[in-house]
Amino acid sequence: MNIRMLSLLAVLFGSLTLVGCGGGGSDDPVETPEPAPTPIEDNNDNTDNNDDASGDNGTDDLAPTSYQFSDSEGEDTVSYTGQTKRQILISDLVAEIAGLTEDAAADVLSQLNFYFRYDAATSDELTPKFSLDGETLLPQSDANQFTYGAVADGKDLVGKIAGGDGTGGGETGTLVSDFFGWQAGLDADPLPVELVDYLFAQQAAEATDGVTPQVATTAGDIPLDTVTVSASGLDYPQLIQKFLLGAVAFSQGTSDYLQSDFASMLESEGGAAYTEAEHNWDEAFGYFGAARDYGDYSDDEIRASGGRVDYENGYHDSNGDGLIDVRSEYNFGNSVNCAKRDAGSAGNANPTDYTQQVFDAFIAGRHILAQASAAGELTGEQQAQLDEHIAVAAVTWEKCVAATVVHYINDVIADMGEFSDGKFASLENFKNLAKHWGEMKGFALGLQFSPESPFARNDDVRDSLRLILERMGDAPVLADGTQAGVDYQGGTDEYIEELTHARNLMRIAYNFDEENVENW
């Protein structure tokens, strides 16, 4: 990904509904905005970069090339600390699951709910599992320790999941429509939180039942060497992580914060340097997970697959203080998948540049809100431009997720191609299938959470997403032709056909290039 001049981006799907009223309220403590990194040098000529978002004064006020904004006195106005903390909680939850071993006495549900139903009153002084080899992390507590509470006071995951926590009280995330795409273990009209609880319960049972499943391979039956994968091929850490990146991060970013009534939020939030409008936009950006200088990274650097020595691990000490501030100098979650898909199409005839498109849209929209906040008014022209940036940010972010679903459909089909005579080629073949299927299904479930989605245009196109999820099912089809212990009609060949049809529906919905779809 190369830095380009910012410009007004065209709306990717002309028929998408643009921004509406509502959306999330303030989520971060106003007293803890994160420090801005040192500005990044940009050698590109910006003279033609005319956002012209300044309203009626007619001036060409250029937006920055990194996510840095300050007030008239130079004070940083960007804050999304709560979102960073939730990115860390998701990461730590997955690390907790990965560390499980067979233990009949373990209270696995409590271990997992520590992160999902996080209790700040008892845990904010604790050090996260999240770490970077050889790096000292910021922010730190008064005791000079990297702690949950230093990143942000309070916060949990369950309070921000789409559809709410099931109690009808407290904070809740917006659902675009009914929640669909998973049936096993759930009642009619379920909420996303119920799927999380079901997966937690299943993982707890796997880790405490004292049973070691046997995997039928061409070399004979081999005992499964992990408690995080079920005999039916459910990889719980993958399913849970990818689902939460959709049901919490993507949902909150696109369905709540980007849908705010920004024009009515131009007053200072609780005396902070930023307005409520600026803060809500920042919170959406925080859920996307990009570093503030995301545009200065190559795709390989974002995905920690090479590049410059001081960028190659997915983070960079942008202000040169010798520390890594997780609030501004690290790339989390969905922002990394954009780079993976861009890298995966780089050698094709029509390569994608989702990283730059989504970052440009986030910066351009925030620039408009900074100007409107300073003026105390969001003009009609600014609102129209902002609506375009909202649509581009949301849909491009979703395209990164959707392209990742396509990538894992391809992986699952390739894994199934290794089957021989109704058996797995190896234990690794079975575990790869479980991993790739969990990532495919977990990400695919998240595609229902944005009102800007091509699948949100009307009931007919939404039914296409229902069909995609139905074709995937609630478990992979194994080498013996069973799915969740039941014979799959048509066997493995039919399931591959179903996944191929699902992939084609994805290509049509997002107007993906056929070569990219084949090669992701």
C-alpha cells in the first residue's frame, strides 16, 4: 500500500442507504486521549488534493495523510482507548482458549467470561496477556505497568455486542435485522450473545470431558492433540475470535458509531478537547484497528510478513520514544485482513487497494468533522461529503471481511481436496480444515451487521447472505462425508459444490474480480 493523495471517494454501491440518525454514544473516558505519533514524512505532492470540506469559505483545506487531528491550540483531539482495550480483550480471550488443556476440574466458563464479561472493578490493575516480543508497551499505570485499566477504564465485550447481552438492560449494539446463520444449540430468534455462550459451553465441555477424539487418517486413527477443536471439526478459538471481530468490532464501527447523528454532536464532550462527533468517528476508527500512520505501512508490514526492519512485525515506534503505544502504533484485527487481501491480489490484473481506500475515507470524514466542530456547524455540503466517506469506509471495511471469507472458502475446498478414501490425509489435514472452516464461518456471520452492506439493501439480497451461511452449515463436512455426526447428502463433492456456489454469491454481491476470487 502506498501513500496517495486524499480525494473524495466514490460510493462503492450507489444504492446503499447513507448515514442515518442514532448510533453509539460516548465510550471512552474524556480525560485519556492517546498521544499523537510524530507526523510521517510524505514526499508526495499534495497540491491537487482538494477535499474542499471547509464549508462556505471556499478554501482548499487539505486533510492530513495520517490519522492525526488537533484543536486550535495544538492539543490532540483523537481518542478511542475503549476500542483498543476491546481489541486486546478479544486477543487475550483467544490466547486463553489456546492455552486450555484437558482438566476435569477447570472452570473454563469463568476463564473465558473473564474477558467477555470483563469486570473492571476487579481486573483493571491486571496486566494483559497481549505483548510484543522485546517491546515495552504503553500506556502504563501509575505503577509503570502496562495494565487493562491504563489502556482504558472499565469496558467489556458483552456490553457492545450486536443485539445486546440478552438481559434487556445496559448498553446494547444495533442489529440490522434478526440474527441468523447458526442453528445448532440455539433457540428460535437468537441473539449473537447466545452464540458466544453456546461456543463457550462447547469449548468448556471439550476441555473437561476427559475424552480424546480419534481422527481417521490414511495412516490410521490418530488421537486429536488439542482440546480446542471438536471431533466434528469446530475450531473454537477461530470461530469465537472471528465472530467477535464481526459482532462487536465491525458491528459497533459500522452500525453504531458511523451511523451517528454527527450534525447534532458538535459540542465539546464533557469538557474534552474533542466534540462528541469527533469522538464517535474516532471510536469507529478504533474498531477498525489501524495504527494512526497506517498509510505509511506496506501491505506486508501491516500483516507482519516482511518489509522494513522497524515495521515488519505489524507495528512501528512512530514517535521514536522507544516504546510501542497500543493506542496508536499497532495494527489490530480487521485492519490487518485488508492488507492480507490486497497482498493476495497484488499480482492480478485488477489488484485491490482496500487498505488505502478505507484509510482515506476515515481520514477524510474525520477532517470534515474537525472543521465542522471548529465552526459549530455541519453544512449541507459537508454532510453530503461525510455520507460518501461513511459509505466508503463501511463498505470497504466489509469488503476486506468478505474477501477474507472467500479466502477461507478456497482454503476449505483445498483442504477437502486432500481427503482420500473417506479419510484425512493426516491429523494436520483435519486441524487445517477445522481452522479454515472456523475462520470462514466466523467472518461470514459478521457480514450481517452493517446497514451499509450490499446485503442490507433489501430482503431479497439479504436472503442471499442467509443462503451463503446455510450452505456453509454449522460444521464442516468431514472426510467420511458427515457433518456434525450426520451423513451429508451428496457427501464431500456436494459440499464443495455448495461452497463454490456460496463463493459465487459473494463475488456477485461485492462485485469482486473473478481472478481475485480465484486467487485469494
